[in-house]
Amino acid sequence: MNRSSRKQDNTQITGWAALAVAAAGWWYGLLRQIRTALTPADPERGDVPGWVMITLMSAILVAGLLALVQPALKDLFESAIKQVKP
């Protein structure tokens, strides 16, 4: 028996009073669950985190630079390979 269904003098509550206590406890639990579901713990939850944006922007920057300097890097690599003697 839980503590909410007992009177101050430790006598058991019976009948309609016990039903009312049980119903009040059930409603209280239900309202707490609804309030918790509607109020997120973190107000920024659901937004794109900053580290995701930084990673994405860095990847785009590297891809853009690679597109611009790829011919020069290719020429540099080929000239280095040609200089290697067996």
C-alpha cells in the first residue's frame, strides 16, 4: 500500500476516498507526462548543432579549393614522379 492511501493515523482509506486518492494520483502522473512531453529539456534541441555546420562548411571549403588547385597539384605530382630515377 502506498503512502498516499493512508490517513495520518496510519488507518487505511477505504471506499470513495481511496478511489479519489488513486484517481488524483493517476491524473497528476498523466499531467506530469504531458507537461514533460510538451516542454523540451533543452530549448535548442532540434536545431543544427554548431559542430555540424562547421564540419559541413569545412568540407565545402576543401572541395572548392581542391577544384581550383587540382590541375596545379596534378602537374606538381607528375613532375615529381618524372624526377624519380630507378
